[in-house]
Amino acid sequence: MNHDGIRKLLGGLLLVAGSCFAGMASAEDLVVPGSGNSEFVLGEAAKVFNSRQSAHRVIVPPSSGMAGAVRDVSEGIAALGRTGRPLREAELTKGLTYLPIGREAVTVVAGAAVTVRHISTEQLKAVFSGHITRWSELGGKPVPIRAITKDSSDAIRSQLATYFKDMTYSDSVRIAHFDTQLLELLDRYPTSLAVMNRSALGACRTKVATLSLDGVEPSLDNVASGRYPLIMEFGLIHKTGTLSPASKAFIEFLRSADGVKILRQHGVLPKLAGS
């Protein structure tokens, strides 16, 4: 091969290599830290998103709490964070923008050995206050109720305090600091009772059951119609005026027909603009 041929060959190889490196430079691993409420459903969405394209990879790590999302995004550690509620005024002053993902039922859930399928608000309050301690008092088996809740800073715990003005918790109620811990306790104790957002229950390894509340099932239709009384909203946050390419691509996927389908399959009523 003469010198011109070699020069042309090297030029072609450099052009191909340049294109490859340019593609690599535009790729982005998007780690989305934060609330455990949306950890499972966003993890499921990330799996599908990652399988459909190779430009970006979304990673949904274990819960660091909403405080973790606010901290990491405001400090520039993460481009996108997940939250279990809209931002409050003090959080908005950190230069953050909140993007709602959807609404879903906050459900009363029972362990795999529980046969009860209905509970009233008064009975639920009595369980957490320690006045009802056995499932037989609710029409079930003569076994103890292992009541579990999150700590007082949790978004769902705050939701319960708003809905049940006089809700109290006895010393016998187990406290879980993260959703993963609560799910582990639900799986470990088959006669347990807890309150969780519906989509998070997809991470349970055992066949836990959702209970109707005051005769209303925590279904997607009842969330949409407003019949089901306990509803929470979760979303994503990013720095105001800044949205990374991977963040934008993942949000667009959540707004797409496939993204909306995933949300609805897990009991979430989409609330994303454009969905």
C-alpha cells in the first residue's frame, strides 16, 4: 500500500475512533437518589428504559430518604432526585424544581398469613394505638398483630397525621426508618400490618395483601375518582433551569406510552405533563 493509501486508511480509522469517543462522552450514568416510596416503580421503569437505548443508564439506588434527594441535588451531587411529596417552601429556596410523577393509594397492607381483607379507619387507629392487638378482633385468626410504621419524618406518616387527626402510636409498634426495612419486616412477620404506598409493595417477596379502607378498595379507578381517601403524590426534583441529557431522556420515557403503562401497572395514576 502506498503512502496515500496508508494516510487515507489512518484518517478513516481516526474518524471512526473519534465518533466512538464522541458517543462515549455523551453517555451518562444517571443515579436518582432519594425517597423509598417510588424506589420500586422507578427501578422497574429504569430497567425498561436501559434496555431500550444505550446512550444513558439510569440507576435507582436504595432509599436515602427525601432529605437525601434534596441534599444531593441541591449540592450538585445528583442531577435528579426522587421525592415522596411536593417540595416545601424551604426546599424550593434551594433552587430546586419539582416534577410530579403521579398519585397512588396509601394502602393498609397485611402479612401473608392474614385472612382479613377489610378495615375501618377507627379499627386502624385502634391497632396503632395498641387498643386492638389480635387479628381475631378484626374477624381473622387468633394471632397477634405486628404493627409496623415509618418514623415521624416519613411522607406517608405525615399523610396519616393529616387524615387521622388523633392518630397515636403505642410503644409496641415497630419503627422502620426506610421503606426497605419496612418491607423486610412485612416479609419476615406474616401477621404484620403496615401502611405503605401501593407501588412499593411490588418489592415484597411474600404474598402480602392490601385491605379495603372503610369499604373502599385502593384501586387505580378509586384513586382517579377520588373515592379512596388516602392518596400520596411522588415526583422528581432537579436544579431549576438545569436538566441533564440523561434526566431529560428518562423523564421523556416516563411520559411516553410505555412509561405511563409501567406506572399504571403498579397502581400509579400518572401526573406527568404531556403523559
